Amino acid sequence: LSLHQGWPKARVTRCGDGRSLSIDADFDSGKLQYVVAVSAEGVRTHLRLSLAEGVQAGPVEYPAFQLPPEIVRGATIEVYDPAGGVLHTGPVPESGKRGALGPGGDVLAVRTPTRIVEFTSESGRSVSPFDARVPQYGDRQGVWVFSSAPVAAGRQCQVSLAVSVRPARPATSQATGTIRIVPDVPAL
């Protein structure tokens, strides 16, 4: 099952105020649902897969997000555990080389000079960076954020992820002023 396979059979439903949509597809071998919701905080995705009894499960890789090469140029990859501890920090190499750019974790941050793109697992599945900046990926080259969707026959799997983008440096106030220290005046 894949979104690529599911698209021709899918029902696409716009939800609520148009800031979310659901893609639902039924197959002989199972069901797929993919929900995307956009808010001021970022984007949330929810993947639900179920396989019919007796269906063999293949690879369970889930390339959840893809960042084009121009976004990751000069970036640093950071991976965090559930408590916020750093599991990995490393630069995105100048040249692409197919393979992992770090281990999996609960949070993956791509830190560029201008922004931080943060991917968070909300379902206990790790997220990991994968370098797909090689010709075999054609126009889909970039850094991919992988997760897993461990589905088995007769079972359902759910993967919820969130992505947010914020400035690399917090905005600072441009206001200036004068501090005066006057003896024998109580502080407020």
C-alpha cells in the first residue's frame, strides 16, 4: 500500500475550514488513510494503515517529508530523544551521498542559517534523516525524513508526525532606552 498506489482510488475530503484534508483509499489488501492539517503552529500528518488477514507485509519505510537541496544547503541535522537530550548533531555534507545522516529519534531538527525546521513524532515512531541528494531520486532529491509504519496482516498501524518552522534566531526588540540608577530610590 502506498499513497502513490492509493491516489487513483482515493477519496479526498476537505475538512472543517479547509485547513485540513483526508485521503482515504480501500484496497483488496487493506485500507489507507492520510490526514494533513495546517495550523499557525505548523503541519500535522496522520497515517493509518491496515492490512487484511493473510496479506504479506513488505518494507515499512515511510518517507514522511522531503526537503529540497536548496533548503538543506549549509544546514546542521540535530536528533533528540524524548527528554530533549541530543542524540546526534552533524552538518549536512556539501555533496549528496545516499544514506542515513544520523540515527532516529523523537525529534529531528534541520537548522539552517535562517530557519529551524523541526519534525516531531507524536506516536512513538522515530524520525530519521536520509540523504537522497543523488541522481537516482531525480526531481525528488533532497533530505528525506523517514519514519516507520510497522503494519502486519490483520492489524492497524498509525503514525502521527508534526513539522514546524521558526526563525533561527528569535526576534529581538529594536527599542532602546536609558537606565538610571538613583541613590536612595526604592526599586519597583
